[in-house]
Amino acid sequence: MAHEYGAEPPRADIDAARGAVVLEFGDDYCSICSAARPAIAQALAMRPDVQHLKIADGRGRPLGRSFGVKLWPTLVFLQDGQEVQRLVRPMAAEPIAQALQALKSQ
């Protein structure tokens, strides 16, 4: 099985990021994350200008805790390091596409 989620960058790097970024917190073995992947991919395909980081989350992972992540998947929409939207367990592309509208094109 290919791993979908990667290592977490330091929070300072996220806070310093310029432009539009979507953090996707989840786990490779999360069935809800797997079910949400097609909707997330569909919505993000319309915004190639948005950087998408898939963060492996779990107990003791500081980045997820710093964002208050409790359920997977959680999408955090950032503009220049600042949170502008958040979706928890999105299962359809439309709410994700709407949240992406809050992000400016680069």
C-alpha cells in the first residue's frame, strides 16, 4: 500500500508559508480518510495554485495538536500562514470547493 500521508513540517514553517495552502490531517489506515480522498482530489484539481500537504497525524504529533485536530480527515485552509477555513470529515467536493474560494490565487 502506498503511503498517502507524509511527515509533518515544523509549525514555524507552516506559519511562515506564503500563498494558499491546504493541510490535510489524517492517517493511511483511516477508512474515513480513504472515503474522503476522491472528493478532496476533485476539489483540489480545480485549484492547482494551492499547495496541498497531507500530514500523518496521531497521538503525540505536535502539528495536529497545535491546530486542535480531533477527527480525521481535517482540512485546514491557510492564506499566508493564517487559517481562513476548516472542514472536518468532508465527504463531498462542493464544500471543499467553497472553502477553497476563500483562498487567493497566487
